[in-house]
Amino acid sequence: MDLKDFPYRAPTPEEKRVEVYYALAAGAKALSYWWYTPFGEYYGCGGSDRASKVLWKELGLLGAEVRSAETVLLRSCPAAVPVKAPRTLWVRSLLAGDDAMAPLIVNDNFASDRLGTVVRPMEKASVKVRPPSWLACGDVFEMTCEGTRDVKWQAERGALTLDLGTVQLTRFVLISRDSALRGQVQRVYDTRFAANVKALLSGATGKQGRSDETGG
């Protein structure tokens, strides 16, 4: 079936990414992105059209990004942590036990319509968070679809200022009392998801209908 005959458009990668971050911030522990049906009238992300292929790729990248840090996410819960951020940055925090915290950041300066999604990136973004007094900061980093990455940060009077640079759409920051957490998360990524992400970014989507193969 030609895409112009569809009664709706596929979700955009940006829409799915924002939805995932909203869900995680609400405490979700399992995700179902969008249906995969490589047969029948409507294929979902099993379709061969460009929109479906782009969506499938994004689901794989999101899966790798999120599941690499699942040891933190699975024991986390939403928490009302004091935050100061620019108006268009949506920030919510998860606390994981007494040794880790995850500020989840969404650039809310986007718009969707029947044609797709337009995002206006935020440049020189800075967020100030105040972790609980019992969470001593040993390391701050972020999780991306290509593994862990440094975050510029500064501690002052119990608050952490995160220098995020340009925020395109989402950022997944991890604040840890244990400096070993970064290495643990990176090892999970390297072992389970790095090869899949490399294939997705190179254009080899290889739809098999299994989440372990895409990271989703």
C-alpha cells in the first residue's frame, strides 16, 4: 500500500524519543514503543517505507541508550528534587537507592503536525539540581545511544550545575556516589548494544522483530 493511502502518518523519531523520556520520568519499568507487523494491511514499524525505517532505527538507538542503564532505572523512582532550568527544558529526576540519581531532560521547544516534527535546539543550556544531602557526588556523566559521555559539572553549596551545551531533544544524566557506575554502564553497553548501534548508524537496520537485536 502506498503511504499516501494511509489514514495517518507514522510517529516521528522525535515523538517516540520524547514519549520514552516522559515515561521513564514517571517511573515506567517496561516500554512498548509501537507495533511491529511485517504483514497485513498496516505494518507499524515493520513497514518498508522510509518513515517506518527511520522509526525502527530510532527505537533501536533508544533501546540501547536506556537499557544500558537498566540497573539504575529498575531500582529507581520519581522524586521531587529541586531543579532550576530554562523555561523550555523539562527536567524530572529519578532516585535509585541511596547512591544514584538520574535527571531526565527534554527540550520542550518542539512542535508536531501531520507533516512531522520540528525541534528548535537549545544552546548553552545549563541546569542546576540539588541532590539529597545523603547523596555525595562522585561522578556525573550521561548515557547516549553511543555509550557514556562526560558532562561538565560544578558543585557548590550542595547544588550541582550541569553544563549541557546544546540540547537537541533529550539528555539522560546520571549522578552517582560510586565512580565505578560509569564503567559498569559502559560495559553493559559494549557487551550488549554497541555492535547493534554501529549497524543501525551505518544503515544496516536488519529488521528481525526481536528487541535484543535492535536494543529496543
